[in-house]
Amino acid sequence: VQLQASGGGVVQAGGSLRLSCAASGRTFSDYAMGWFRQAPGQEREFVAAISWGGGSTYYTDSVKGRFTISRDNAKNTVYLQMLSLKPEDTAVYYCTTALTLGHVVRGQLDYWGQGTQVTVSS
């Protein structure tokens, strides 16, 4: 399984970015997807998850109302729309997949992508 994340960059506080993650190697629509992030010197943390069909989502409290996770099963791609970005959102963002949304939230993950850097300047 390969997960190819893209869309990171440098933005000013209050700006927006949309991350994409293209998946290949197994039936995309059979699995939940998620995003984690890791800031310098910190542990990797959960950001958002979406169920296999897209009907259920879950977010960490710090991004609720600002980030939206979605997926297009026809394109084997999951997205993370990030609005009102803050300097504390600066991190490498990783795409991941697991059997269910619950598995993603609990960090019981099958595969990781290579990460994409998001830098928010103040």
C-alpha cells in the first residue's frame, strides 16, 4: 500500500491549505482514512479520521470547526481542508489508513504516507 500526501506549504496565520493523499495498493473504499501530524520535538498526534464511506468523521479538539476531512472513493484520495490556520498547526502531516475509523483514532494503523510539511507563520 502506498499513500502519497501533497499540498503542504508555507502560509500566514489565518490562511488555508488543502492536503491531498492518493492511495494505491488495496481497495481504498474498504478502509477508513486519517491524518496525523508531528511538530518538531513532539510526538505524532491524531488530527482527523473518516470512515470508509465518508459518512462519519472525527477530529481532535484543536482543529474542530477549522479542518474538514473528506474523501473521494472514485479517485482513491482523501483530503484535509484546513482553514484559519494557526502557527501551532505547523507540523509534518501524515496520511494513514486502518480498518475502521475507531482504529485510526486509536492509532491502530496499517500504513503511513511520507508526510507533507505545513508551516504557518505568525
